[in-house]
Amino acid sequence: MHSHDHGHATGNVLKWSLAATFVFVAVEVFAGFQAHSLALISDAGHNFTDGLALLLAWIGVYLDSKPADETKTYGYHRAGVLTAFINALTLVLLSGWIFYESALRLRDPQPVQTGIMMGIAALGLILNGGITWVLRQASRHDINIRAAFLHMFGDALGSAAIIAGAIVIRYTGWYQVDSALSILIGILIVWTAWGIIREALNILLEGLPSGLRLRDVTSSMRAVDGVLDVHDLHIWSLGSSTRALSCHVLIADVPPSKSDGILHQLKDMLAGRFGIGHTTVQFEHVGCAISENGCAMNAEERQGHRHS
């Protein structure tokens, strides 16, 4: 019950943070055009990436509570991943426009209204700093929330940079600072978007989850008492934070009661050490004739076949 309440509270925080962020993006775009500040418009694009991160985190919390059905037997984990991939591609195109406009501004600097720049950036610093502070506790235990936390923390730093840039422009009159800040923010957007694209593609192509090494998982499984060998090992991500595994495990010719104990040890180890919650383990006895196509078992040996 406590876990459900905690998830509900985190979902509410993400929902209101998401709404506030998108409202601020609209305000920042409007103010950017009013102040002729490309840095503000660029920062609005970066804030949009933060909104995307919050949206994905909220989707993750929501989908974790949504049960699988007859057609989506693994649930709806990939919906948020596909959305992230499409939006990240859009953000790369947005960054291309920012770089183009920045290059034009560097050759022909445009006057900017530093008062509006500082005011809007200060508002962004308060908003992003507040969201960062609220998410700090949940980010320690949830990698999904941690990604959103890092996005918001980075944008708080970006807002502080715009304030500093506006002060420099006000006292030096060097309007190129606005374009230079835009380029830096554009680079930050590309770096953030590329990370999302790479992770989303890895999940959609069912690659090895980031942070895992296949040999580490294999050696840990072989270290479990009763396990003689592991082969046909596959590990993939169902969503941004849900991992699955399937494999063949070679064990001695033991009764089902003992093989069940080995299975429980494997599952507990995989969940605790590697965060793999969905496992399918096929046991093969020593007498099994293993080939490239699997294991040819006789009728008696089929009794040793187990699925998790």
C-alpha cells in the first residue's frame, strides 16, 4: 500500500511539473521573440526536452500500474520509448535551425532586451530549481525519475547561464553573447536528444540494456549452486526500466524439487543484482544432447524442463 501511495504521489508531482514546464516553454518562446533573444528561444527548446523527460517519467509511472492484456502480454512499456524516439528526432531538427540562426546573428548581431532575458531566465531558474528539488528524493531509487531529475538540473544551469549572459550584454553591449549562448544550448539539446535516440533505438532493437555486460550476467548465473553451464542467453529491455531474460541452463540430473530451488536462486540473483524481473529459464540435464538448435531430450528428460 505504501508503494502504491508513493507511486501515486510521484505521478502527481510529475504531472504538475510537466504542466508548469510546458506553460513556461510557451512563455519563453513569446518572450524570446519580444526580446529578440535567440538564447531564450533556444532555451525554450531545451526546456521542451525537459518536458519530454518529465512526460516519459510520468508515462513510466502510469504504465507500471497498467496491467498486461490479451494483446499486449508484456504491457505498454514500449509506448513511451517510441514517443521519445520521435520527439528526439524532432529536437535534432530544431537544433539545426538554432545553429543556422545563430550563425546569421553572429555575422549581423541583433539588439536584445536584457531585462526580459533576465526576468524570464530567473523565472526558469526558480521553476527548474523547484522541480529538481522536489524530484531529488525519488531520483535516488528510480532510474526513470533520475533521468528527469538530471534534465531539470541541467536546465536550471542553463537559465543561470542566460542570466549571466544578459548581464554581460547589458554592461558590454556585445550582442554576440546571445548567439554564443544559443549555440551552447543547441549543443546541449543535441547531446540530450542523441542520448534519448540511442537508448530508444537500443530498446526498440532489443539490444542489451545499458549498464549490463553479458559476461557478467553469465558468470553470475554459473556461480549459482547447481548450475553447470549457461547458453542461448538473451537479455533485452521491455521498456525504459524493465528488463527481460531467456536462456538455457545446464544442471545435473536432479529431481524437480531440487531444480526448483536452483530456479529460485537464479531468479532472486538476477532480480537483485541486475534488475531483471522477467525471466524464462529452460533447464537441460547433463544427459541432454546439446546442439545449435537446442536440446534433444527423451521422454524422461523432458520432466526436467522448467519455465519461469
